[in-house]
Amino acid sequence: MSKPYLLIAAGGTGGHMFPAQALTEAMLNKGWRVRLSTDARGARYTGGFPHSTEIVEASSATFARGGLAAKAMVGPRIAGGVSSMTFQMLRDRPDVVVGFGGYPSIPALGAATLLKLPRMIHEQNGILGRVNQVFATRVAHVACGVWPTDLPEGADGVHTGNPVRASVLDRAAAGYIPPGDYPMSILVMGGSQGARILSDVVPGAIAALPEMLRGFIRVSHQAREEDGERVAAMYSEYGINADVQPFFQDVPRRMSEAQLVISRSGASSVADISVIGRPSILIPFAAAAGDHQTANARGLVQAGGAIMIPENALDVSALTQQITAVLTNPEAAQNMAHAALAAGAPDATERLVALVEQLAQKETT
């Protein structure tokens, strides 16, 4: 008997790819065959996917980038991608198709819609992304990472939480060492978009900490490649021990060892922080569609696990004040860690797996 086949479609940012990776890992463990449909940008995030994952690049495009010539080619490129994916599905029919958002997911979801295959989408944020808005009423379920999620009438929303990768689950509820007069770690994550302001502000804010506190701190700072040398030089100038890289492959380890996380509030980042359970200072990306990063951060802040600083209020003084407040109050930091953990959904992947299996069973009955 052949293995059941799941086709996952995901876009070109970590926010789409990390939950897709989590579902891939779980379904492979359950004996499914899994194929990932993405684009060149998404392919950058496939290094952590299990080796048995089949990866294909589909032709797609977005009106959000490029000049007039590029925009004129959006329609033909999407049509070509849907057509190609339709023929692939006719030759090798998926039992279920799951989209995780981003324009590279259009070909697979479009083809699955044309062929009336069992399909669903997962939305990481509290506000649907543009592609998920198009397909929300054309799929069986919208699995929601944040609840409530703003859904169009007729969409079937199911709260699953945001799946996290196996490497994050391995560090779930890792013991937290509260701040004190010993080496302490700060993890800084800017995400794939809008990270420059963190590179501009965070080094100066850490440098402005009281000298006795600053001497104990080491920093892991994930900065855009074009900002890396400048950020590393700033830390070096201030005499701060810092590891600056464009992407950390071992974020779960670094997060579990951190006394504080400073981050954008992308859905995957918030999910990782809550599953591992760490105090955080969240700076929502102001240009995020529908201000969804503020919605992502709100639950963790209301639970008492995070401090939120709006981007328009972020400066060296404000950030220094909040870092100092966390790192000079061990009891409060410990309480924040516990609160973050309580807000997490470590079983989100299991809930998503259950939906996939239910869809497959409906198809065979």
C-alpha cells in the first residue's frame, strides 16, 4: 500500500516556512510522503527540513515588488505556475494540500481548487495575509495560529496555535536561569523584514546599560547581511561580547540559554518564545499588513510574558530602560518566563496533524 501524500505550499519568509517545517516533520513521522512547493526565497529556509522532504519550486509572483514590467508578468507567471502544478497533481494526486501563505503558495492552492482536492490553509497571524484572504472561503478549514483571527464570512476557522519545529519542541519549557551577577545572554531577532531599526537601536541600548550590568552580558544578534559589519563594529566599540550573524541555525538553543529575548513579533518568533518560555521585549513591525505583528504580540503581553514597545516609541533610552527593568529584577524575569510558557501552544502541530488526517479520511469515505 502506497504512503498517503501531503503537498505543502509555503512562501518565502520564516514566518511561513517554519510552521510548514513543523508539519512536515510530524507527517513524515506518521508515515506520510511530503512534498514542499515553494520559490527561490522559500528555498533558503529549507535547510532544516528533513532530507526525505521532496522540494519543488513553483512559478509565482507578487504585485508588491518590481517595476511595471515585473508587474505585467505577474498574471502570466501565476497562470503558468497553476497550470504546471495542475499537471503535476494529475500525475501524482495529493491526498491533502495545505497552504501556509505567501504568494508562492498560489500555484498549489490554485491547482488544488481547480481539481477539487482536499485542502486547507494555516494562518500564522491574527489577520489573514493577502493570499490566505483569497483562499479562506475556498478551503475546508483555516487553521488559526492566533485566536481570534479576523476571518471572512463563510470561512471555517479552527484554533490550532502556531506549530513550532522539532528543534524548538526539544527545548520546550527548558529551565530558566533568572538574571544575576553572572554571564547573561540576550538574543536579538529582527526577522526577515524591517530588522534595520533593531540593528540601529539595540547595540546602543545595551551599551547604555549600567556598567556593572553590561559587563555580564553577551549578545546573539541576528542582523541583515547588509547591516552585519556595522552592527558587529558597534558592539566591538562598546566592548560588548556579541555574535552577529544574518541567520542563526541554532535559534532554539540560543533562546533556551537567554535571560532575555528582544524581537520583532512575527508569529513564529512569538510561538518559539512562548513554547520555550522566555521573557521578551517585542517591537512589532509597523509596516506589517494590517498591523498583524501588534496583534501577535498582544496575547503574550496580556499574559505578562512580554513587554511591547511600538516602533514609533523605540529609541535607545526606552529600550535601555526596559532591558534594565528585566535584568535587574530576577523574580519579575522568572514570572515573565512562566507567563510566556503558560501562553504557549506546544501541541499546535498535533492539532494541525489531526485536521490533515480528518481531511484525508473524508476523502476516502
